[in-house]
Amino acid sequence: MDYSQYQTLKVEQKEQGIVVVSLNRPAKLNAMNMQMLEELIDIWYRMRRDLDTRVVILRGEGEKGFCGGMEVGDILKPEYIADVPTIYDIQLLLGEAEINMRRMPQPVICVVHGAAAGAGFSFALASDIRVISPDARFSAAFLNVGIAGADMGSSYFLPRLIGAGRAYEFLLTGRWMNAEEAMNLGFASRCVERDKLMDTAMEFALDIAKRDPIAIRLTKEAVNQNLDCGSLENAIIMENRNQNMMISHLVKKMKG
């Protein structure tokens, strides 16, 4: 697929079906404005039909950091806030960006240097694997800008990733989680120096990309579904369904 039309995102197609998506507003610490929000919704939706892309690496342009959050003045303009239907629609868009990111079949490897605050934190939360630098830091900064401390899926993802006890701490205070905490809590998979970030992410991506794409898709789908399933039995049913599909797929490949 052609992803060259975006202005706030830089999209690079690498070897073996690996695509690098860069948040590309470095002068604004890659803050998400309305255009970036709409472009993220679009690209994640289109990825659901992109059979050539196997893995996505998400990163931020520039030296300052991954993403400083939402550009409040652009998305939450006074005339929008004063109109309930409009602000409701904006909240739906914010949620859609996260939902599309989870529904796309490709694993997302998030590469974080510097700050990942607010929306940036939520992008990292919605990713599948996180590779960070020692200066990476994360904040559910919603409280700090005068709104409730849970937004863009943070109250869903964070307790599942690090446990409810610590999640309450970060969501209720808006304080920063540093790289050491992120590693100790199991939030991030690797912590490497900045100049090794993309190499490390590519190692993960190449390892995933060489696997059968159907197997990867079914694995991500099973994990997503089983985060919310009511019992072990329900989880086993999902796994059995996926394995039956995978066995049929492999038999067809062998015969072909």
C-alpha cells in the first residue's frame, strides 16, 4: 500500500514487510494535533487490509522525545469544549486511534526516547513491544492539564501491563515513570542506548517477520481477546480455534 500522503507521519517501508511509522512534528515534540490524530486513525485502519506489512515500528522524530502528548490548543479549542456533541465526537476519535491500533494484525514495536506523555504514553501502552532508552520517561499527564487521569485507553492498558496497584499510582498522580521503573515493572522489553534503539527494534521486527504471518496474526488476536476473557476455558477455546485454523493453513501450504 502507498502511505506517502501523510503530513504528520513519516512512513518508511523496510525489508521483509517491516514498516517504520514516525510521528513527524519534531518542533512540537511530536505532539498530536487533529491532523495527526486523523492520520493515525487512517493508517491503523488501512493496515488491517495490508497483507504485505508484517510488523510496524512506531517511533518519534527529533532529539527531544517520542511524543509530548496532545496539542490541547488545536484539539480542544474553546469553541469545541463549549459544545457537548463536538467534544463527544472528539473523544470518539481519540478512542478510535487506540482501537484501530489494537485491531490491526501487525505487531507494533514502540521505540521511545525522551518523553512519552499523555497521548504519547497511550501510544506506547497500545503497542505490543516497547524498546526504550535510559532517558525515556512516561506520564499519564491528563490530570496535569486539568482533565481526568484516565484517557485514550490508559485505564484499560496500564493495569493489565503493570498491575492495578502501581497503575493507580501513575494515573492518580500524573507523575513520571522513568526507564528503570519501566523495566522493573515489565512495561518495557529492552532498555538500550539511543543509538541502539532502532537496531534493537529491527532485531525484534525481523524475528517476528520471518514467522508465518497467519500465526502472528492469530497470536496477537488471541492475546487481545484473552485479556478480557472470563475464564481459562474461554481462553483455551480461543487458542484451540486458532490452532485448528493454523493447522489447516499449514496443511494447505504443504500440499501447495
